[in-house]
Amino acid sequence: MPAVQIPCPNCESRMSFVVSTGNGEEGIVRRRKCNSCGHRWYTFQEHEIPIPACYVTTSDKKPFLRKKEN
């Protein structure tokens, strides 16, 4: 996956880098620094929870539903 260039909230430059990365309660927290103006800020990335899918005998992929259909 290519790196995502987050624009600086101070000067809008896309020349920034990640200073540190950590796991928060709801996702990944990244501390970033702008190469142009030196501004530092945090970005948050939420964890994605995959939704299960069921494969029926006809090989059709259908979304998983907790309530059974008749």
C-alpha cells in the first residue's frame, strides 16, 4: 500500500513524515511533523472490523445476517 501524504493543517504542504506511531483504544495514533514549517499534529486511524460473509451451496456470496431468513 502506498504511503498517504497528509497535508499539513498549518501550511497545506504535503511534505510531512511520521514521528511516532502508537495504538490507541479505537485505532492507530500517528504523530506527524511538517518538513516545510515544522508544525506537529496527530492523525487517527480507526480499526476496520470486517463483516463476515456466507457462501451458500450455489457459490453465491451473501452478507452474514444474525437473524435467519425464511
